[in-house]
Amino acid sequence: MPMTPTPLPPERIAEIAAGRYSLVPITTREALRFCERNHRHLPDLQGALFAAGVERAGQLVGVATAGHPARVWMGTGRILISRCAAVPGLPGIIDSAGDEHAAPVSTMLYAALCRASKALGWHEAWTYTLPGEDGRSIRAAGFTYMGTTAGGDWDRDGRPRETVDPASKGRWARGLTPYGCARLVSQSEDERLAA
């Protein structure tokens, strides 16, 4: 027997309707400053090629940045969504059935950067999650889980780097063009792990 959803109180419906989420253009400099204040574990970012933001009631509540992946991926048609940050405690949204869901900020940002990347000629978008993150927003934006990285750091004798989190991470990809989709589908497990 189907469950009848519990109706939301009218004041909650009014609050959600008044605070609709909308995509806004944002400079990479603004996005980097927002990440410094709001990203949970990696506030520092070297730079980005482009960014997108989400506003609610005139306030910037989330940003995401896209940039070049590691040097070995240059010229391969891959772009990296390197940061996605949102302020905590955002109110949810109500679907057409009247059910309340989590705030869609991260999903909106991932999807927007994928559309922009496709328009600019990239074939694939990639991003990473920490072991404790379930990737729900990433999956909702059309990404597919591609496996786990080996972990490690980028520090080398001639190029010292500060390692923030050397743990292995979840790797996610989304094909943006027919070529990118076909390339992702045809990759063997070894190729995915090497990516």
C-alpha cells in the first residue's frame, strides 16, 4: 500500500518558494574566495578556468570551479571539476508530489559546469570524492563512478608540495559528447585506474 506523504506546513512551503535556487555567473576570483570561506576540507585552490554560482534570495550559497586536470591529461579532452562548495544548512526544495528534498546546489553546479564544458569543446568531465562522501549530488548530475584512486601525494624532490589528504578518493566521470561517452564505456578497468 503506497504511503501518503506528510504534507508540509504552509509556512515551510512559503519559505521554500521564496528562496528558489538559481544559477548565476561568477568570476573565478569570486569562486576562489567563496571556497576559502566555505569548502569543508580543501579551501586553497591554485586557479580555475571558469566557475558557476548558485544564489538563493539574492545571496550566493554555492560555487563550483572547473580547470585543467593533471598535466598528463592535457589535450585529452578531459576537464576537472575541482571544487564544489556550498554554505551548510540550506533549506530543501519541494517536488511536484509535495515531497521535500535536500538543497540541489551541488547538483545544479556540477550539471552547469558540464554544460559549459561541453559548449567549450571538452569531451569528458571528471571529479573526485573523499571516502566518506556518497556522491549523491554527483550521480544526480549524470556522473558515473569509475573506481578508486591509489592515493598518495604530489610531493617530489625537485617540486615540494604540501599534501592535504593522501587517502584514496572516489573517481567520477561524465561523457559530454558522443566521443567522450564512447571512450568512457570502452575503457578497461586498468585504463580507468590509470586515468
